[in-house]
Amino acid sequence: MTNKKYELTSETALSWDGRILHRIKALATILGIVERDEIGGFVETENNLDVNGDAWVYGDAQVYGNAQVYGNARVYGDAQVYGNAQVYGNAHLQFGNLQVDIFTNLQAYIACSLNIYPIKGIYYLYKRVIKISEGKYKACWDSETETIYEDGKITRVKNYNPDISISCSAGIHCSTPFYYTQGDTLIAIKVKATDVITCQEGKLRCKTITTIGEIKCK
């Protein structure tokens, strides 16, 4: 089927596992939100973003591998959708034969989005930070500039936003080791499943985490 919705441009980027991705450009107006000639995010092939419907990839978001975005789904920011994930409709993901909604089954949604499950109620994840001294770090984002992380210690957010539908808001953000590029240090963290507020755009937003320690990347 001829793709009259968007084209793959010559601008490229690399996924964390070395795949060559192409930035997309709209060939037509999409649902009155995306204008013709508007630049979008990155896909590996046309199989990643439906050439029909109103689905779109924005910003520097990346969709690759066997992942598919279709329906009226939106992928934003620095999100990475890959593997066998399928994003469609409104806040739905599909992984294998599992179909879930973030509002009814957060744990299954996290499994679909990040390919992880809690171990005895604990998620083990990662966060990019700025190193202050050995075993002590601060957050990269302006909203968290006063937040300090220390090896073996718990960090809590008192005034977190409980809204499950919002990605970037008050809380501690963490994800897989290759999700973030900011900061100068990667730390491993653990978070109780009960302390996860939401999973959006490939990352978790949490109330409380415990810092395990710095990852020495060679």
C-alpha cells in the first residue's frame, strides 16, 4: 500500500542497540494535529508506524524492531518503543498475547512497556544523575534539583502528583539503563511496586526509591 501519510527522511539516529532509524515527515494533515510537512520522531521502517489512521510519533521518540504504533496512538518525548510492543488507541500496549490498559492493570502495562516484572514486589531499574561525590548524586532535571540520591539510602518525594495519566510531573523518574542520556552517571535503583505512580513514555514515575549504587560503564 502506498504511504500517503508520511515519508522517511534522510535524517537518521541510532537506537541503543545500533539500529539505523529515520526521522519521519508528514505528507498530509493528520487529525488536524499534525500539519503537512511537519517533522516527527524516528522509526526504523514503515512497519513501525501505520500508514493509515491517525497514529503519530513526535519529538525524538523512537519506534523500531517489531514494534507497531497504530490507531490514534501517540508516542512522545524521548520514549522508545521496541521489541514486540504494539501501541494503539488511548494508553494501551500489547506484548505477545497480553492486552492491557494502564488504568486497570499497571503491573501488566509496565511489563508490556519495559519488559520487566517485579521480583518479590520490587522493580530493579536505573536512573541518570549528576555525581556529587562518591556514593552521592543529584537529579538532572530542574524540578528535582534539590533531590539527592545516596547509595543504600531511600529517597522520597513528599508532594508527588498521583495522576496516573501524566508522565512528566512530580515524582522520581526511572527506566531501563539505555533510556536516558542526560547526566554523567548511571545508578541502579530499586522501587517497591506499591510506590510506582505510573508508567508513561517508557519510564516509571515513583513516590519512593532506594539507590543501590553507581553503574561503572566501560
